[in-house]
Amino acid sequence: QLQASGGGLVQAGGSLNLTCLVSGQLLSRYITGWYRQAPGQERELVAKIHNTGATTYADSVEGRFTISKSNAKGTVWLQMNNLNPEDTGVYFCNAVNRYTGRATWGQGTLVTVSS
């Protein structure tokens, strides 16, 4: 089960830190990531982190967002800096089991960036 939190309203140029708590599972078994969905648009990948710690970012957030995790705490974070209105959307955390391919989604947390 995934529980996302940390969203909110922020002005352009501001920062937010999203948290995804992965309960009941060993985080090391999963590739975890953050996706977002803006109104009227499809869900898109923002960032993901592999069990090795290797990271992947969407071009639009490269250099502004940082994904990290703690296997011991069962937690994945997304530090978002220099936010702009185009970053507005519902952010979902996602975990894909490396062995079964099964994907699990959190409930989403709303990020609103005002200009």
C-alpha cells in the first residue's frame, strides 16, 4: 500500500517535498517513481528510482526535482524546487515489483503552483 502526502499550494519559484510511504513491503524489491496528471492530460512519468539508486527524470523537471528513498524507512521522496505553473497536477507515487512486474499506485496528492 502506498500513501502519498506533501502536496499543496505554492507560488512559482517555490518548493515542495512529496513523501510516499510504502507500507507492508520491502522497498528494495521495487522500482518506485512519481507520476503526475494535469487536468485534461494523461498521466506522465516525473521521476523514478531503481533499487540500485539509479534515477530517471522527465526532461521538464531535470535539474529542479530530486527523487530519493530510504529502504529502511520504506519511504520515497520527491523534492521539487523552482516550481512553475506547468508543474500543477495530481502527483501519484508508483511501485513496480521487480520480480512480478506488478504495479501499485498511491492515492495522489495535489500540487498547485500559482503564477
